[in-house]
Amino acid sequence: MAGKKGFAAVPSLRARARRATPGALALGGNAPQASALVRDAADALAVCVDAWLDALRSRNYSESTLEGRAFSLRFFAAWAQERDVTRAAEVTRPILEAYQRWLSRYEQKPGKRLSWSTQRERIGTLRDWFRWLTRQNILLHNPASELELPRPERRLPVSGLSRDELARLLAVPDVADPLGLRDRALLEVLYATGLRRSELCRLECPDVNPERGTVTVRQGKGKKDRVVPLGGRAAAWVKRYVDEVRPRLVLDGRTPTLFLTAYGAGFNPDVVSGMVSAWMTRAGLEKRGSCHLLRHTCATHMLEGGADIRFIQQLLGHEKLETTAIYTEVTIRQLLEVHARCHPSARVDPTANPATTPPPTT
């Protein structure tokens, strides 16, 4: 028999959370697996990886950056260990070139290879790591010094949702149910502020000021703080969620996290992505993406509304203006208006027969 759904399931979910291993399922997802890499020498690949990560941590790199680089390096170390290469001194340029060729053919899933940007990131991490090993005199020479990165791709982001599609998505959560009201507030914040999913999950109650209409993003990407506008509609939904729903979800009054699960804990970013994807499916939307699609939608709608690109850069927390400028290539409403006003073919009656319509005169 199926269990209870919605807000009625909160007591049973809380009981299951208490029975779970402390910390193992606090935010959802699988528990980390123990590493099987060889650590029998001071210059073992796994030992060198840990040493470099400690050095980066002492330089105040963010944990998300460290996790990404650790995954890339341990992925390489596991590949090398399968070929009986376990020490840093045993890695040569031909080995790295063989790994790069293998990486270009590697499939995460059947028929799905790594993108070129992911390959650039992993090879670039290897080059930085071996440069550091050479500077620390762990290696006498850098085998990755002449390793070439794949050519970068210039892809446009997925086009954002139209206003009609956005309205259909926002109408999916049942606001008559307390959890549905929480979900509606979560969607409104994502769309109004353009936050990244990790930034949304880290939001705390003092960071949101509905009266002032602002959200303070603390330790965003690159460990940078910023203040962004919330907007009147999103502020109203957040205030309603905080007044009516959050007190019934929180287990410990000292919990500062704004958006809480039925377990009374903060959200895992992957869980939020899964929820948004499910809502998009229920809304009948066929576009790919979830939380980041709402971020694209926020930037696109502001640009179409006449916002200066530098204000959008500040809103999204981009370090470089070039990252934000890509939205000018997605939003072509102004280009369509200029084309309709200036191009001769745009002034031809669309209901006329193309075979009998004379060409425009200059």
C-alpha cells in the first residue's frame, strides 16, 4: 500500500530520518565510498592528490572547487592504477596523451561521451597539478608542460522559458498543501533572483528581507557575497511560507536554513534539481534543464525588458562580463524588431503568393 503523500507524510518521514545513520542521509544522496587507490609511497598518486588539495584548501579555495578537482585527479589516478602506474614519477607525457585520447572516447552512459568543456577542465586540472608537483620538487620535470587542451566550444545556453511556459510551471505546485506552498515560494525565488541551486539551498532566514525586497547571497561561487533584489511577488510568497509552513517543518528552532525538507533539514542541490525537473514534466514542458533553466529565464526576461547587461552581471554573480554577454546572443527580440524595420523582405505581405510577389525595389 502506498504511503501518505504531501504534508501528511511529514511525521513518518521525520521518524525515518531519526532511524537513519546520523549524517548519512541528512541531505539525501549516497554515502561516499572509501577510496581504493594505492598509498604505499610518499610519491603515490593518491598521496600527491591529497597534498595538492590541502595546499589549495590553505589558499582558501571553496569546497565545491576542491571536490571538482579531487574527482578529476582521482579519476585519472584510478585510470593510471589499472595500467600499473601508481607513482607520480612513473607518469610520462605519452601516458598523459594516452589518457587524453581515452578520455575523448570515454562514455558516462551508453552513447553519451564527455563534453569538450569537461575534457578541457579535467586536462587543465592535470596540468595545474603536475606544475605544482614540479615546483614542490616531487618531480624533476613536468610531463604535462606541453599537453594541449581540446579546442574550446562556443555554445549558446538553452533558451529560457517563455512567460506562458513560466506561468504553467508556477501553477504546478498545489498551494493549498503546505509543501506545495513551500515549492511555489522556492520556484518564485529561483526565477526572481537567478540564484544557483547551491546558493538557494544555503539561504538562511536572516539572508532574506521581504520588507526591503532583497536577498543576501553569502559565499556564492568563488566565495563571494552579493545582494540581489527579490521582487514583490517572490517576497510575498516567501513571507507566506515563513509564516505558515516553515514553523511546522523545523525540528530544531536553531536551524537557520530557509527552505526545509519534510525531514526538517536543508535541501540537497541534486534533490532540488530533481523536483524542478518533475514539475516541468507535469507542466508539459519539453525543454532540457531545471534550476539553471530558471536562471537563464531570469536573465533573458530582464534583458528583453531593457535591463543593462552590467546589472544582469551583478544579479547573476558573474566574474566576467563575457559570461553574461552570451545572453545577448540568445535574446534576439531587438534584432527581430530592427530586421522587421530595416530589411526589405520583412516588409512584404506574408499572405501574398511568393510566386507572384515582385522583389523589393531599392
